Amino acid sequence: MKMARYDDLIEKYENPIEHACDMKLGQIFIADGWQKPDGFCDSAWETLSPFVMALSHGAQDFYDGWMKNKRSAMLSCNDGFRPVSFLLEVIEDVETYVETVEKTPKNA
């Protein structure tokens, strides 16, 4: 996950709001097909869910070779002021993946 923030656009165009996004760098979400993971942004899910669903049903190679890993996609939410980019990738063995992530140092 990577986050951006465009303060110049926020100042020029956005009405002041108290709270925009709960996403945090380093968060990992695991989706089971169409079901939105707990704690995942509703707006971002609306953008990403068609790709999650497609990947979970075997789709690959979006946009003719766009990604090095054919079973992945790099997408962003639709917030133009503070977009969050997400790497979606197919996990064959969730238990092994979770164990690997838990053992990986936070700064790796």
C-alpha cells in the first residue's frame, strides 16, 4: 500500500472535512472472493472489488502484460485528493502467507 496527499488540490477544491481515510501504511487485507475484508475502506472496495473478484476466479494478465506478475494488479482508490494505491495479488496458501508476513521484520 502506498499513500499520496495533494495539499494544493485539497486547499483549492475540497470542502473541509474532519476525517477522510482510515488506511495505514503496511496494512495487509486478505479477501475471500467478493466479501470486503474487515476494516477496509468502503469507497476503495468499490473500486477494487471487481479486480479482486476476477483474480479470485482465475483471471490474469489484466491489460495485456501490464503487471510482471500476471495474477496481480496495482490499483488506487478513487480519492483524487489523497489516493491510496493497493497491490492485489493471488495467494495460493493463505496460512503460509500469513506465517511468512508475521515473521518478516517490519522494516523489510
